[in-house]
Amino acid sequence: MFDFLKKNDKVAVKKKALTNTLGIDLGTLNTVVAKPSGDKFDLYKIPSVVAVKKEDSSYVLAVGEEAKSMLGRTPEDIVAVRPLRKGVIESIAQAEALLVYAMDKGSGENTESIDRIVIGIPGDASEVEKRAVEEIGRKAGASYVLVISEGLSAAIGTGLPIAEAAGTMVLDIGAGSSDIVVISLGGITDIETIRNGGDDIDKNIVEKVKDIYSVEIGIHEAENAKIKVGMVHSSAEVENITTNAIGKSMETNKPKKVEIDSKLVADAAEPIVKKLIEALSLVLERMSPELISGVYNKTVVVGGTSQLKGIKERIYEEVGIPVEISDDPMTVVAKGAAIVAAEPRALEPEVRLKAMK
Ligand SMILES: Nc1ncnc2c1ncn2[C@@H]1O[C@H](COP(=O)(O)OP(=O)(O)OP(=O)(O)O)[C@@H](O)[C@H]1O
Ligand SMILES: [Mg+2]
């Protein structure tokens, strides 16, 4: 954990022992809960899916794994949906059910015992969205709820030196949205969010397979293939490997097996990669020379989609920044949030200044 957190002040450490805290990454695809436990975390990963009654979408029947298994397979009167789309809350009632479920898991079904939760949401979330998430957390029983940008949370979770003046940068390439966040002195100095991520790649794979083979595959088949053979175009030597998917022939309506290779995935990912590079270029254009060297030395890529092969090389080729891919890309936001929940003063200016001494 951070040195500045440890040495910061003894009162805070004492208080920490008395409080029950959680960090939550409310993601489009996955919601991750991190509960500090000694100097480690207990982690819970919950699919961001709820099953609701068709005629009353605020009537929640199942959450998480159970709801996920219903996706696309529900009886007529039930639908399984994601409460967040492109990182934004689509339905408050459904997001509330998901958050309550996450808090239940993290607190051992004792949400009343939670003193503090910190929740990471996309950097460009509106004030209304932020307040909605805070409200949900409070309604669920937490006495103190703080909502912070996923990017800042990811930076803290990866152990980047956020309190330093030199500057660091985080790219979080998720399922529904991707954030680029520049941080210096513990605060966000610049941010660019695109509402695109791995979900869009899956959709493009479905379209490509339709065009090439006249076969319609399910979105999960597309995602699985992407995870197995996925890469992005780059000059890196990535082997072109192949996997199979089963879909429905548009000509015969019969099941048909198709081959999906890394190149097809890279083609499907290209529009998203281009948008990401554009956003990154904008951030670099705006960046002051004072921050450039810090960012050059310390930029980390997180989020599930950062695992596509060749992404590190492609970013370097396009914008000249050597990035590091997090070896823990899908839980760092929750971990960072948990660190802030355990010590909210980590974000206060005087703590940042102390840390510089
Ligand atoms: N090995 C992998 N290779 C490529 N993509 C992957 C891999 N593993 C997971 N993904 C993709 O990562 C995405 C999920 O990442 P993550 O959990 O960071 O998203 P999220 O936080 O739920 O979404 P968001 O931050 O956009 O709200 C999905 O699109 C998933 O298909
Ligand atoms: Mg995320």
C-alpha cells in the first residue's frame, strides 16, 4: 500500500481498525467489490446483470450470476438486463438492486455494518448520475458514500504515485466505456472518456461473422472468441490463432460452425482502437510539458479490454508513450476505491502535500 497512507497519521490508522469499509467498481459488465483485509483484499466479482419482470422492469427477481445465466434464455415474462449501459446507469431501481447485492456480498450480508463505501464510476458521469449512485449507496445502508472517478481509483489501485507532482496517466479500457485520466498531486488534471469498449468489439465481431459467413452468432460466442484469440493491429509479432464459434446459418437456419481468427478480432476492434488513440492524442495535445515526462515514465493500462494482444505496442507506435499493462486489470478500480474507503483523507490536499515532503 501507499507509504504516504501508512505514515500519514496514527489517528486515521486507529480509526481504520474500527470501521468496516468497502470499495466498489460499478462496471458495465462486472461489478467488483473489494474489502480490505489486513494488507490484502477480499474480492467479489458479480456480473452486472439483473433479471426483472417484463411488465415491471423495477421488479427485480435475480441479481448477478443467477441473472446472467438467464440472459437470452428467460421465459416470456422475465427479462435479464444490465443496469448500466456504456458505463451509465440505465435504470436506478436495477442499479440499486445490483449495488445492494454487491454490498451484501462484501459485508457478509450485513450492510448495516458498513461505515464507508467508495464507488468508482466513469469519469464523465454527470452530477445527476453521481448523486444517484451516492443516494443508492446510502439507501442500502452505508453511512458514508463517496463516488470517485474510476480512473483515479484505478491509479490508486495500481499503486501509481498519484500524490507526486510529476504526473501519471491511466487508461481504463472497459466493456462499455474507456477512460483516460491524467493525475498529478492526487487530483485529476485532465480526463477524456469515450463510451466505447469491449462490448462494441463483440458487436463488431457478430457483424463481421455475418458478412463473411452469413452466420449469426450470439454475443457471448463473440466475446468468448475475442477473449481466446483477441488482438489489435500493431507491429508486434502476435501469432494469428483461430477458434470456433457456433451460430445460426442465415441461409438454412441450421446451426453452423465458423472460424474466428485473431485478425478478424483485430478488424472488429479497429474502430474502437482508433477512437481510443484519438482521445489519447487529444489528452497529449492539452498536456503541459511539466507533466509529459511523468506520464512517459508512468502510464498504466487497466480494464478487461487491455488484455487484447498488441495493445501496448500499438499505443507506443501511435503516441510514443511506453505503457504498462496492469497484471490485475479487472480489480484495480475496486481495490483503489477500497483504499480510499479505508482512508478518505488520501484524497485531501494537505495529505498530498505531506506526501511530497
Ligand atoms: N482476456 C481478455 N481479452 C480481451 N478482452 C477481455 C479479456 N477478458 C475480459 N475482456 C473484456 O473486458 C471487458 C470487461 O472489462 P471490465 O471488467 O474492465 O469492464 P467494466 O468495468 O465492467 O466496464 P466499464 O468500465 O466500461 O463500465 C469485456 O468487454 C470483456 O469481454
Ligand atoms: Mg470499469
